[in-house]
Amino acid sequence: MNKRLFHFFTKDHRRVEELLDNATRNPGEIDMEYYNRFRKGLLTHIKMEEKTLFPAAQKANGNVPLPIMARLRLEHGAITALMVPPPTDSLIKVLRYVLDKHDIAEEEPGGMYDICESLTQHQTDELLEKLHNVTEAPLHPVNPAPIALEAAKRALIRAGYDYDVLAT
Ligand SMILES: [Fe+2]
Ligand SMILES: [Fe+2]
């Protein structure tokens, strides 16, 4: 197996990380042009997993959800909620921590991508075509209302992370 899905998704992880690195290159300021490209890239990546990869893997698994899916979905919810408030140093710190853990769970040997790859090995071409044709996720302006950050904190708690602990 030449792990084409694995390479497709891990390459996308690196592309999105690079956008975040560029957004935060100068200490004390966040480049919103890069940050918005990062948000769009990350939300589109999550869309590819939630709408195409995970359902295909579950279907190939006899419609039985994979054990790791519930955790990854909660993390997608938390990461998506973190894309709503305006970025701060604290928010970026928390985001990087959760993203690192999440990407490892997907990329590590025997992780989500390996499992999906082997379950869907007879439909890799079809899946890659679908993935290349996914439309970009819509990007809304950041929301400075305190409720947006509170919602992100609650989504993190559901996924097993404490914003205030991770931010310090
Ligand atoms: Fe993911
Ligand atoms: Fe991913």
C-alpha cells in the first residue's frame, strides 16, 4: 500500500501549519491575512475529514463507527470553535497544543489515517477525486463577543481540554 490518503492529509496538515506559522511570525502581532487563510484551510481540511474520509471509512467498516472517531469529532468541534474568537497569544497557544495532539492521533502509525486507508483501499482513486473537488469552507469574520470565547472553552472541555490551564 502506498498510503496515498495518508500523504494527501499529512501534506495538508503541513500546509495549514505553515499558514499559522506565517500568521504568527512576528512576536506580539498576528497577521490577519495569513490567519484568515489558515482558518479557511483548517476548516476545509476538517470538512474533508468529516464529510468524506470518516463517512467512507465508517461505511467500509460495516457502518460501525471507529472507536477513535468520537474523540476526533469532539476535537474538530473544539478546533472549529477556536476559529471564531479573534486570535490572541493565549488562544494560539491552546490551538497549537490541541492541533498537535489531534494531528498525531491522525498521523501516527495505526492512527486514524492508517485505519481509513486500509478500510477504503479499494476506493482510493474515487476518494481522492472527491477530496480534490471539495469546495472551500465558508469563512466568517471573527467574533469579538465574549460568548464566542466562552463557547470555544466549553467545546474544549467536551473534548477533554481546559483552555485556562493550557493558556497559562
Ligand atoms: Fe482531523
Ligand atoms: Fe487532519
